[in-house]
Amino acid sequence: MNAPTIVISLIILAVFVAIVVKAVRNHKSGKGGCSSCSGSCSDCSMSGTCHHS
């Protein structure tokens, strides 16, 4: 492998890791999680799955 391939691979890996870390932090803080709720999770049929009480 040459240097540009390694650099591009590391950039893609860093972006992927950043997305995963952000998703985990959002999930732990209770933000997001229900993409089908459109912000109204109390009326959502999947709210029990997204927001464990």
C-alpha cells in the first residue's frame, strides 16, 4: 500500500469512528434514537424500544 491509500483509509476510519461515538453519546444522553417518531416519542409505537425506562 502506498502513502495516499493509507492516509485516505485513516480519514475514512476517523469519520466512521466519529459517527459511531456521536451516536453512542446521543443514545446515552437520551437524544435521538427514534427516527420514526419525528420528535413526538410519547405517541410513537416504538417508544418502548427506543427509550428504556
